[in-house]
Amino acid sequence: MLAVNYTTLRDKMKTYMDKITDDYETLIVTRKDNKNVVMLSEESYNNMMENIYVMGNKSNYDWLIQSKAQLENGMVSTHDLPEVEADE
């Protein structure tokens, strides 16, 4: 996580935005009176919102945890998928 004041961010906006998107960094922009702002990439934001949604639905979350435990305990099966021929 990075922290920068507003003036520095304004002077080096592209550099910080590239760090946020390319390096998956989160940036705290410090401001007067502790009115700070957090910047993150759209991809990180979407991921966070999806996680909040999944974890907000208890039955879905419980199902995912159970599935994860089954995977970790080797309770998996494999299947051969039929080959699909492409139309020429």
C-alpha cells in the first residue's frame, strides 16, 4: 500500500495511476483534516465487490468453503470431455 499527499499525486498522477493498475497497488491520498481518499484499480475494485457479494450470501459462501475443503482433501474426480470438431 502506498501513501502520498494530494500535491505529489497531482504532480505525478500518471506514475501513480500506472503503479495502481500495473502493480495492483492501493494508494492512500492524504489530505488535510484526515479527509483521506483511497485509490485502487477498477479490476481490484470489481474483485473486492464480487468478494463482498459472495461472502454476503451465507449459503453460497458455505457451499464454496465446503467445495474448497473437498478439493484440499483430494475429493475430486476427473472426466474426459468429448472432442468437438470445428466446422470448416
